[in-house]
Amino acid sequence: MAATPPPRRRPGAVPVAALAGLALLLALAALAFGRATPGDLQDHGPARTVTRPPVPRPLWPNLAASPAPAPSPTGTGGTAQAPQPVPDLTVPGRDITAVDVRTVLAKDPSLSREERQALDSCTGCEVRAPEFRDLTGDGRLSMITTVVTPGPVVLHVYTLALAEDRLLPVLRVQVQSAFRAETIGSDLWLYESTSLYVRTSSHYHWDGLRLVLQERKDVGLGVLPPTGADPAPPTATPKSAASPAVGPRPTGTPEPAPGAAVPSPRAPRTTAQPTAQPSAPAVSPEPKR
């Protein structure tokens, strides 16, 4: 009997098992790509704007400064009461940069006698050109100046009143003649060499009424101070100084010249004596019997 031929597959037909496997693979791929895996990049929307941090901005950068070895008293700035406007002074157009600094200082009642003399011509006196910085944090410019006298050196800061065209004295502090100053953001920093080995930094911040001292630090300059007194240089012993007692000088020995070294006395040399050997005990003869 003839064998039955195997059924012939139609052209283009795909086995059912292959279709099921392909569907399973597609489902797994969709599941894998539809869920984020650790380490993948994700879109969290537009990036936030990066704000540059404040950088130090020195005041009077062209002014040469040298370390001052002697300390001087430093003020703390301001009083407990709110600052009062400078009398008889207005700021036209609220433009603080247009105000004459000498006029402001002359009308400020807090100035000392030495500072008022510095406003005139005197030896060693100076009124530094004002610098203008935002020390209040709200866009209002402040005037920063320094009055140098033969004695004290005083730094002044003035700012505009909120709703008036008046100037408020918000800081008056005595500093050393060789101080440095800079602003970081809206804060004021003062640097003083309080000794040859220490630099003091003072940080002032606006509290809504005035600039107040926030922090004061002493930082070593990397040079250690001497730990003791310098050894005194050797000096020649005067002729009249007491010298060690010596025995009588032998006859004919010349007198030593002034400044010459004097030999130290020596003990007389002793001659070694031979050590006596212990004698043997005497033996008496044995009596005869």
C-alpha cells in the first residue's frame, strides 16, 4: 500500500508557534523599554538658571597698603538707636553718586575734631574718593569713604533713606592706616594687620537699619613669632673681674697680657704609689718531739 505523502504547506504560511513566540518577544520588549532602568537619562524639563556666586570686589584697589605692626582700637559700628539722617543735607534726584563727599562729612555731627581738621589742608590728612556699592541688598547704593588723619583713620558708610532723599550714616568704624576693604555680595569685609604675625578680618552685614559686625577673626600669616630672648653676644671679661683663685706664681713667670686667656688652676699631680701587697702570715716552726 502506498505511503501517504505529508501535507503540503501553503506558500507564505507561518507556523502558529512562531507567531506566538514573536508576540511574546514584542510584549517583553515593550515592557522593558516602557519602564526606565537605573542609570538611564530622563527628561525633567528645562534646567534652572544658574546664579553666579558673589565674588570679592576690592575697594580702592590702586591704594598701596603695608602691614602695620602696632594694633589700634577698632570700633563695632553703629549704636543701639536707629541712625538719624545727616542734617541740612538732601540728595537731589536720590542720586547718591552726585553728592559731594566733603559736604556730607562736614555736615555729619559724628565726625571727630581730627577728622574735621582733615577736611581742611593738614599734613598727613586725606579724604579718600568715595566708592559706591549696594550694601543693603535692595539695589540702593551706599557711599563708602575714609578720613585719614595723623592720628585715627575712620571709615564711613552712608546710604539713602527708604522713602526720603536723605542720607543715613550706617557705619562709622576706626581702622588702621594700612587696612584693606572689599565687598562680597552686599557684605563689607575689612582686613587689618593687628601684628606682624596676625591679620584680623571683620565682616559687616546689613540688618535693616545699619551695618553691624557679624564676625571678627584673627588669622595667622604663616610666620611664627620668636619663642625667646635673643642670646646676648659674648663680651670680654674686664681686667678687674674676679678670677679663680690660683696659687703663688712661680718666680720668673711673665705676667699675662691684658685680654689674654688665663689658664685655669690645676690640681697638683699626684704620683701613684705602688700598692702594698699583703704580707703572708708568719708561720711558727713546729716544735720537735
